[in-house]
Amino acid sequence: MLIVALWLFLVGSLLSCNKDEDTPTEIEPEVPHISLVENTILISDIVGLPEKDFFDKVQVEISGSCWEMIAMVEAAYEDGKITLELPTEFSAEQLSQVVRSHSTDYCGFWPATSDDTEALVAGLGDIIAYKGDQRVGMLSLTDWSGEGSVAGKYVVYYHYADRPFTLSGYSSTYTYEASFEKGWNAYANVSLTEEGTVLCTTSIPEEVSLTWYFKSWLY
């Protein structure tokens, strides 16, 4: 009788283990606070909409060599969310030099210094909201509501890089301290003072309370 009981216990344990293996626990993926997951921008919880269905889609231009548009991406606004998938296939001819080689080289993207001047990049432009074919506003990811001091506030942008590189140095009112990886990256312009001194950085602390804000162009 003891042997039979022990055998039933072992069988029950094995069945229990198999059941757990066959039914994995579902885990919701954690969305980074910069809203960028690999090559996709996830937009939700938008603040400032005049009404729920004020727009139905977004379009965004991607600029490359000498600031020319090299691609256009579009995504629907459904159930309060937008999933903006970004392209990753670009030719070298389409992309921009990461930094300018001299003061009048406006085809280079940043007037800064880089550890790899051969790096090539593309920039995601403003995220424009449409109602049908009419532009009605734009979206931005920031911790500044538009009221109060702008000092210390972050505005997030997105950039494609064909390889890792860093930015450093100074230009006019900008300071550059950024490190990019291959693929799409998020970086921020941070207002250091009310007078307009700005830090360009890829270091965006998780404690910064970033929110998607909608700015209407219709009044």
C-alpha cells in the first residue's frame, strides 16, 4: 500500500510539472520610458487632445543626406494608441554624415565632434497628426507641459545610426554628450537654462516623467 501511494504521488507531481510547462505564465512586456522598443515607437496616454477622435493617423518624415526626405512613415491612431514602425534599410547614399566637416558644411547633421566621423545617420522629424488629409497638430514626448520654467526639461527625438558613435563638444548654445548604438535611438535636448542653453544627450533617466503631449494647430 505504501509503494502504491508513493507511486501515485510521483505521477501526480510529474503531471503537475508538465501542466506548468504546457501553460507558461503570460508576462506583459515592459515598455521603456522613452517609448522606443527596438525599431518601433509606441505612443499612448496622450495629453492635450481636444476630443477623443480629434485625429486618426500620424505621418512622419525621415531626413537623410543634406536634409532631404528619404522616407515617410505612417500609422493609425486606434483605441488611444499608435504603433509607429520605423524602417531600418537605408543605403549609404541616403544617409547623412553624423557631423559637419567645417562651419559651412550643412550636409553634416550635427555641428559637433564624433569619435567616428564616418558614421551615417537619419533623423525622424515631427510626428504630425492628421484627420483625414488635414494636418491638425503634432505629438511630442517631453516632461514639459508648456507651462512654467523650461529649465531642466527634456524633449525626446529619434535618430537612426548605421553604427555606434559618440557626440561631444560645443556649438553655439548646444553641448553634446551622447552615445548612439546601431539602429534607432532616442536622445533628448535638455534646456539647461531659460536663456536657451541646451544639452544634447542619450542619457534619459527613468525618473524623468515623460509624457506624450498633443499640440493642436486648429483654434
